[in-house]
Amino acid sequence: MYFQAVAVLCISLFKGSSGKLGGEVTREWGDRQVRKQCYVKRKQYPDDVTGNPFIGGKSFGSVTLGDCKAACAAGAIDIRGRPCIGIEWSDRQLILPADTKRNCALLWGCEILAGNPSGSVWLLPKTLSPVPAPKTPAPVPAPKTPAPVPAPKTPAPVPAPKTPAPVPAPKTLSPVPVPKTLSPVPAPKPASQWVVGGAGASCAESCADLGMTCESVKTTTKSQLKDRLQQAGETNPKISNRSWKTNGGLNPAFLPGKRNWWVLGKKAPDCNASAFDRSGLCYCKGEDLNKLVPPLASTPLVPKCMYTIKYKKKWPNCEDIECLTAKSVDDMEELCNKHSDCTGFSFPTGQTSGFGCLKKCGEKEFGGYGINSHDYWERGCASKKVRRVSRLEEHARLM
């Protein structure tokens, strides 16, 4: 009830004349952190959580990105008086239109960024205290004309001054003891916890991002899977209603695309297993952490591009950058990487070499489509290291 009241108050205070949220709120925001979610190193209060430190403990509804930012910038605080310092918005790592609505959560803290396939993070920079405006000085009244001074009377004789009594010397004050320097408090070790790994990453890599180590813990039932996903911050996870289970070592696993759901696995989970664009549910241990987590700025993410078949026996007739005969799909990828505006390429279906074209489709494909003879390989750049799959695996996935 407290969280809903705070969210409603922020929204109502910052509606502009158009009736939309954020009409008069202007704040600078940090860069978008794609596929990330926030953690804090330790609890400040007993009922806090270290994963997804949301104001009110959950998202407050489905709103646009602009409205989500405005609700935070409006001055939202939690029941402890901690202000909003950023947001998590469920964009599924997509670039969406401004009027798109998604789940919005306001953050009271964010010390560590970890993988999250369902959303992104925006943080506010530290706010400087405003400089008060100088006060306007009160007007000085005009001087009054002095009254005429009467002639001085002859003063009465002044008696001789009395000799003052001697002033006692001041007492010497005792020296104030210098306070002792307190010893630094060692950084707390994060507790073991369930974490949603990054897309295409192994659980060992995702746990290492938090300064923790992965432990193979099997999840056997759907109810157990739901409970552990909620512990990892997934408030309403979508879980497969079928009996099919994955054979891979990355399990349980999130399957993006048409299904867009979580599935259980047949084997015991392997901390070093990874699978293309899938995310795993990882159990990360904090007992082995003996040093502070390095600052986020010291480990910049380096974008890495990959190519996947978007259309089977179909390609968009967008603008051609270059058409040529290539010895392999790898050659076409290298050529596409040399053009910043290259969005993908056409290549003969089921062939290891052949004639194809580099495409410039921009943000939206145009010109219609060709069919039957060629596939279309789409270019995508991610901020997380991904495992490169073989061409046979890619063809098998689309069959």
C-alpha cells in the first residue's frame, strides 16, 4: 500500500498540462545498461533484499520509458526515506517506440550490475545541492533632517574615576583529547543467491560478474523453478506448460523468441555450459569472495557482433551495399563488419559458398522480399560475450 501511494503521488505531481506524466520534469540520465539488473552488496534494514532493490519491493505497473523516468525524477522515496536513484524497465533489450508500455520499477540502490534478459537499467547521476538565490537587500530609508541642537549647558564637574578592582587571571583550560581513528570496516561478503545469467553466457561467467562462484544445484519441479526465479527477481516468470526438457548443461534455461519461456533440464546443470542466446538460472555462492567487487567503470563492456538467420528462403529487397561471390558465410560477415550501416546479407540456402548481397535496411526493412533461393542473415551487436554456433546448428534450429 505504501509503494502504491508513493507511485501515485509522484505521477500526479508531475503531470503536465497535456495530462501525460513527466511534462515538466527535466533531469540528466546515465547511459542505458542493456540486459542488466541491480544488486546491492548488503542489506541496510532486515526486510531489504540485495537483488532488485525496488522501492516498494516490486514494479508499480506498465508505463512508457519516459513516464518511468519521470516517476523516479519526481522525487519518489521508499518507506525508509531513501530516494529513487534509477529505474529498471522491461525492454527485453529492444529499441522500442516512445509510446510503448512495459513494467517499470524504481530503484533505491544499485552497487552491482548483473545479467538480466528481460530488461535494462538507467541511473541518475549524483545531484548537486542547488545554490540559493541571493536575497534582495531591504531599501535604506532616507536620512531625516536633524533637529536644531540647543546650546550646550555647562557640564557639572565629573568626579574622579574609582580605581577598578583587579581582574583575576583566566583559568587554563584542560586540553581536549584527540578522537581515536576508527578502524575501517571490512566489506561484507555477498550471500549465496539465485541469479538470472546473461544471454549467451555460462553461469560461471554470470556469477563471476558478481564476484561470486557458481555451484551446480539441480532444479527438478516447475514450482521449485518458479520459486527460485522469484528469488532471482523475476516477479512473474513464464514457465513452459509442456513436458519437454532441454538436454543441455545450461538448465533451467530461458528460451527467447516465439516461446519466450523457461524450461527444466534432463541433466545436472553445468556451470561452464552456455547456449547461443539462452540465459540460465544460476546458483552463485559468496563464501569464496575475499576481495571487494571492482568498480563497474573498470570493466567496460566491448560490443561483439554476431549473425543469425532471420529468414529462411526469404530476403528483404533493401538497398544493396555490395553484391559478390563469397567463399563462405564467414567471408560475408567480415565484409559486413567493415560497413557500419550494414544490417545483414543474403546467402544461398544450404550452401557453403555462393553469390549474395550486403544489405542496408536501416531500422526498418523496405522494398518487399525475394523468396526461395537465399536466406537472410541479420547482424546484431551484443554487450555480452556469446558462444559462436556452427552453421549446422543454426540450420537445425530453424528447421
